[in-house]
Amino acid sequence: MAETTTTELARLRAHRRALFERSTGRAEPFAHGVAFFTPAHPTKWDLNLLVVEDASQTSAEALLAEAERLQAPAGLRHRKIEVHQGGDRLVDGFKAAGWSAERLITMLLRPGADQRGEAPAEVREVEFPAVRDLMEQWYGEAMSAAEARDLADADADTALTSGARYFLTERDGVPAACCMLLPGDGIGQVEEVYAAQPFRGHGLASAVVRTAIAAAQERGDELIMIMADADDWPQRLYERLGFETVDEYRTFTRKPG
């Protein structure tokens, strides 16, 4: 894990909390953190979850009980908890209860990282409707078309509340790759990087990320970050673009049914 300052880590974690506060419908503090709810989009798990800053003084059993107490009355079919510190010791307890456990990493753009590269395609800034089809394709790789539409509806709403900017590249007039840039008190967060299956392997995902980085630098962001699944391949792409892992969270999820 790359070295970073305590101040930078604190800023990155505060940025994540602020993003939940901007993007969700309501927040309810509880003994170990804050529960966030978005009643208009109950199937968007990342907008309906419990966030625990420090789990060193609690147990998996206690958090399981809190998730049931808070999320069941809200009519949520899933259960999700994100732990920012002390989550590793809870993994066995959550898995024993039938939950999945994932590692989510925060990657920070290395100062002086060379972003020039060759542009394989023109990238332009667009509004969310221009990337909606790509988002539905992405979600549709893991769920039904109806569920994918629901998540895209959620994205359309949060695009307005979060101040998101979108970047798109096309091939022969067909949307091929996109990403999102979120703002936050001098921090730019690149998210939702996706290339459609027919266009993968041509550098298009890198192109849209480079464009988002340039936009963040142009507006004066001091830190530029991206989130990634620690056990999936996209982090390797981000490393090639100059990002380094500086922090790690744990997420625990019980899927519907």
C-alpha cells in the first residue's frame, strides 16, 4: 500500500462520508455509525447501507442485529454494511451468517503521473442520458434488464444531487466507453468506468479516465481518487494510469433471497 499522509487519508474518508450524505435520501445515526437510506431506489445497494467508521469496539453479531433493526423496517430486501476500519476481524462472523465479504480499495493518483499517452478516440463531456445505455449494459452483465433499468434510474437521480460529470467516447456513433467524475472539496473521484464488450482492449477505458483526470486537474482538485474492488482486474488498469492504493475498506452484503 502506498504511503500517504494522515491528513490525506482523513480527507479521503471525509469525502466518502460527504458523498453518501449528498447522494442518499436520509441518514439515521446508530450506535456504531450512520445508516443511509434512499427510499426512491431501494435496489441500489450503495445508496442503502450502514456505514461504520471504526468497528474495533463491536462485533459481527452486533452489526448483523443493527442491520436487521434498521434495514428491515425500511422494506429493503438486501443488507449491506461498509466498515472503514477494523473490518478484517469481522469477516468470519459475517460469512458464518451467510453474508459475502469484499475488500474495497481507495486509489490515489500519484503526483506527476504521466497521463499523456496516445488518444485512441475522441472523448467528450456529456450529460447522464448519453451514457445511460452503457450503464444499463454494465448492470445487465450481472442482473436482469428490469433490475438494470432500476439502477440506471437511480444513477439518473443521483447525477443531479452529486454534481457528477460524465465523459464518453464513441465508435462509429455507438457509445463505447464512459466514466464519471465526482466533486468534493478539492477532491475529484473517478467512478463508473466502463467499456462495452465489443470495444474492450482498445484503450477506450483509459482514454475516458485520462480525460476525467484532466478535467479534475483543470478545476484545481488537489487529490484525484478512484475506488476499486481489491479482488478484481480494473485496479491493474488504474495502476497503469498512475493510481496507487492508499486505503482499504470492508463491505459485507447479504443479497436478496
